[in-house]
Amino acid sequence: MTDLVKVKKDFITLSSLSEEEAKKYESLIYMETEYINSLLKNDGDENKNTVVFLCAARAYYQYVLTNQSEGITSFKAGCAVFNRHIFKP
């Protein structure tokens, strides 16, 4: 198994999150590390710097996908229009 401490350190570097904020994404980091490890043909490669960084990059990619909708309240695709109205009491 790839060293999750190293992966988390690279994830923090990529995301610019604090250590505390990154704790919320530990399961995401673990999941992406497991995925990358499943693709490796040689178990001896799992702690090479390139593999560690790839795990962190995959986790960061998923992080970006899950957090990219902030600030988007509407969009139009052809005839379809979506508007999200934010209710503020």
C-alpha cells in the first residue's frame, strides 16, 4: 500500500488546504490511493515518488470535481435552462 501520509502531504500541496481542512478528504485520498494501487503491476513500485504523486493528483482531481459548483447558480444548454434560487431568510 502506498504511504498515505506522503499522499496526503502532496494533496495538501496541490489543494492549498490546511492540515485540518484536508482531514475531511482523507477517505477520498484513501479511495484514490487504493484505485492507483490496483492498477500497479509491480507491488514494489507503490511508494515511488511518481506513484505517490499520481495518487495525490487523482485525489485532488476528485476534490476539484466535488467542489467546482460553488458560485454557479444557473446555466443554459440549448433549450434547457437551470436556475438555482438561493433562499435567504
